[in-house]
Amino acid sequence: MTKNKSLSIANKVALFFILVVCFVGGGLWMALKKIHERDLLVNAKQLAEMSAAMLEISDEMQGLWTTKRSKVPVVEEATALLEDTGDEVTFFRVHDPDFTKFVTQVARPSQAELKIVFSEQILPQERWSFENGVFSYQRPIRATRACMSCHDKHEGAPPLKPGEVAGMISVRFPHQGLYTILGNNFSVWLAVSFFLITLVLYVLVRFELINPILDLTRKVQEMSLGNLDVNFGVQQLNEKEAKDELIKLAIAMERLRKSQKVMEKMLDDDSLVL
């Protein structure tokens, strides 16, 4: 015995399109999240590379020296004579990590937070994470000759060994939630286009499939109640030439209607003879 179905064809089609929208929307969201994480990682690595390059330049130059004091801490002073004028000039050696942080902050994206941290508990490899809307990236800093020469001259500075991990470059991108992801990677026109395409497909299915089925069902019901004068609209159509399955079904129902009309006429004639 066939079970009673609780959903009509129209409702089933509507449910199908809702499921399609949900699955596609979920897949699009996951794709955007992956793209956003990749972009954050690329930006974080670029900032860390910039900081590491500044430290390498300092190592090649045996420290970074300026002729003016600035906000960057000074670790050493030296006096020299200019060859051209013979004037005495005082040079100031800045603390490499603080100078690197200062220069990098000028060029960094406004939403990034860059820090250079020195601690004994530093992992020797890079790592990144994305938790609670905060993307974090850490890259270790290894001691250079410039670092060791500065630390050796100052009492209280921790001793360093060549190549050992002395600290880390930390880059954070806070507030990377849903709205940030949509704002950076999502186009409103893409969402509108997807919605319009889904709406057009639903309208086509509604008018080209559901409505003809509903109309054919209504006419068959009328015929089952004794109305054999219903018009299926396929009197001039050939079943062999028809491609649409609904039209073929309508032609078959029209043939059944005609057979019923013939049988009804034959019964009426027999009743008159009797």
C-alpha cells in the first residue's frame, strides 16, 4: 500500500532549492575562510620577512648607526671625524630589534599588530594559528654577530651564541570574524548573482514542470469524476513527435478520454436498444 506523502511536488522542489542554497552557501563560506586564512598568512610572513631583512642588514653593517637620537633606544655612542670637513660627529647605535619594529610598523597594514619578543621559551620553528577571530604568526629570531657584539659590551645583557633562538617576531591580526572575511573576500554582486540565478531556476521549474503537472492532475481528477469533456490541449499533437514527457502523458490521457467517451456512447446505445 502506498504511503501518504506529506509534501507536494511544489514543496519538494522548494525544499530542494533551499538545500542547494544551504550547501552552496556553506561551501562558499568554507572557501572564503580558507582564502582569508591564506591571505593573512601571506601578509604575516611578508611582515616577518621585512623584520628579518632589517636584522640581516644590521648584521652586515655591524649594527645600525644614526647621527641623531630618536625614539628608538640607543645602545652605543661613538665619535668620528668626517673626511670632507674634519668635523666631529657623534654616531648612535640603535637597538636592532626596536629599530626593526619601528621601521616595520611604518609599512605594516593598519590592522596588524607586530611585536618582537625575547624569551627563553621560544619554539625554534615558525607557527601560526587562527582562533576566536585572531590570526597569530610567530617566527623565531636567531642571534647574529651584531647581536652578540652588542650584548657582549653591555653588562646585564643575556649572553648569546651564534645561531641560537633569541626571540621571535610576532604578527597578529585581530578582529578577523565573519564581517571581516566577507568584507575582504566577498562581493555583494556575487551574492546577488547567485540569488538571481537560483530564483530564475526555481521560476523555470515552477512554470515548466510543476504548473503543467498540477494542471494535468486537475484535469485527470475531473475526468475521474465523470467529466469526459475536459480539454488536455493536445488534440493536434503526435505522440511520436513529442519530446516532452508531460506532453506524451497528456496525449495518453487524451486517448484514454476518447476511449471512455466511446465506451460511454456504446453503453448509451445498448441501453436504448434494451
